[in-house]
Amino acid sequence: MSELVALLLGGLVLAVGTYAMRAGGGAIGDLLQPYPRLQLAVEDSAVLILASVMATSALTDGQAYAGWARPAGVALSGLLAWRGVPLPIVLLVAAGATAGLRALGVA
């Protein structure tokens, strides 16, 4: 299977899954209402998925380690977001910190 076909199939599966989540979201929420522990686990799983995507994107560049600058920028953005700083400022500060570290030679 060529890379293009694999990429298109992956995009198609992701699109179908996203549409199914949107279409069934209300019904799933109603079904989970009598089970608060399961509802909490589903909410936590969404956070875990986002955290794993963030960690993978922050720590790797292809097959190799991304270096220290990118994880430092991501950590700074997480700290600023946790402190309630507005998102545009978080993004600008994180990008500036990452670029500054790279300019100083921190890979």
C-alpha cells in the first residue's frame, strides 16, 4: 500500500470517527448519565488522548528526539495556560521562547 493511500485511508477513518462522535454525542451523553463514574472516565480519556498527542508532538520530530527547545516551549505554554493567560499570549510566548532557545543554540 502506498503512503498516499494509507494517508487517505487514515484521513477517511478519522473523518468518519469524528462525524460519528458528533452525531452520537448527545445520545452517548444521555446514556452515560446514570453512570457518573463511567462518564468521568470518558471525560478523563479525552484529556489523556489530548495529552498523549501533545507529548508525542512536543518530544519527537519524525523518528528522533525533537531537542530541548520544543519541550521547554510546550511546558511554558502549559504553565501559562494553567495560570489562565489568554490563548494568543500563550501561543506567542511559547513560540518566542522556543525560537529564542533555538537562537541561543539549544536544540
